[in-house]
Amino acid sequence: MPSTTGFTLWLTGMHGTGKSTYAAYIAARLRQVGRNVEILDEGEIGDDLWQGLGDSKDERSTIIRRMGYVAQLLTRNNVAVLVPCVSPYKSVREENRRVISKYVEVYVDCPTEKLIERDTTGKYKKALSGEIPNFIGITEPYEPPTSPEVTIHSDTESVEEGAMKIFQSLLDLGLVTPEELKIITGKKMKAQPLSKKARQAEPKADKPGKGAKARPATRAARVAKPAAPKKGAKRK
């Protein structure tokens, strides 16, 4: 049943884009409709999950895989898992997509100059001055997603606007119901035409032994399909 459907909402983006803010907002509203929700925030659980690991690419990749493993355990036990995590490497994020049965990627984007301008922690300035080595987006690259389920531009969109995009995607994928969203948003929301195709394909990834092969095909269908129907122009 939809009310007990677990999923992972993976929010990726550079430091300071607002990933944790969006995760907290979405989590609070999902709890309004009785959902079991957990937030795995890399800034809060680091000491427990990767104590002793540093900032090399291999060590960061290990951190992301560990968070993905925990997210999958919770997801398959009907928990809505929200993961605000820089996770700068596309290949490792795609590994998690193959491992996690119901995975929704949210790219929280913001121009670097804006992040530097509004940085209240001082980390960007320290990274620019060389005080913080291996800082993602300054001295180390961030690899943005090429086709996430949701893209939010946090420099121009409010939290509410970004959240509505996320809720629409969850509805399209059959991970929340219109009734739940009516309570959460106060609006009657309808699934986009693409959602029917997505719901038909999504369960195939849950079958043992087929997850790694089925999910890329499902994702390709979600990304490529909108170009064909006449109404596809509404989906980007």
C-alpha cells in the first residue's frame, strides 16, 4: 500500500545549497500523514558511520556507499529516507541507484558565486585561501547529475517551490498518494502522464537478482519518454 511504501530521496549538491533544509521540510510534511521518516544527514552522522575516514576520493566514495547501504535497509522496511549529502561523484551515486530499490535523486543546484556570497560558515573563504584542502567545488570537482528526477535551483526557488517539485515527482512515481498530498499541500495534485510508465517499471527493480539490470532501463524510460507524447513539453 502507498502509505507503507518506503523510498530514498537522495539530495545531492555542493556545500550550502540547502539540502538539509529541503530534507527537514519534506520530512516534517511526510510525518503529517503518518509516514515513517528518517533523515540521514552526512553532517550529523559522520562520527558514527565513517569515523577515521578522510577527504580523498576513495574515502568519500566509501562514505556515500555506507549511507546508501543504510538507506536501502530502511527503504525496504517501509521507511521514507531522506539523504542530504554532497555525494560529489556521479558513478557512486549511480551505484546507490542500483542498490536502493526505490531511489529518487534530487539535484539541489546553486551557482558557486552565490554559495560563496551567502556562506555563513566561512568554509568557502577558507577553501579559497587554502586553509581547507580538498574542498568540493573549489579545489575538488563536483560532478552534477545528468538526469535527476528533480532539479531545484535554490538561488531562485523558495523551499516551498522546490518541495512542490519533489512531491510531484513522488506522486508521479507512485510513492505518495494524491490523498496524502492533499493533506500535505492543501492542493489537489494529479500525477503527470509519465507516472503510469514509471509505476509499471518501478516494481521490476525490487525483484531479487534483477535490480542492477532493471533500474537503468527504468531510468532511461523516464528520461527519454517525455519527448514522444504531445504533452511531453510540460516535463523537462
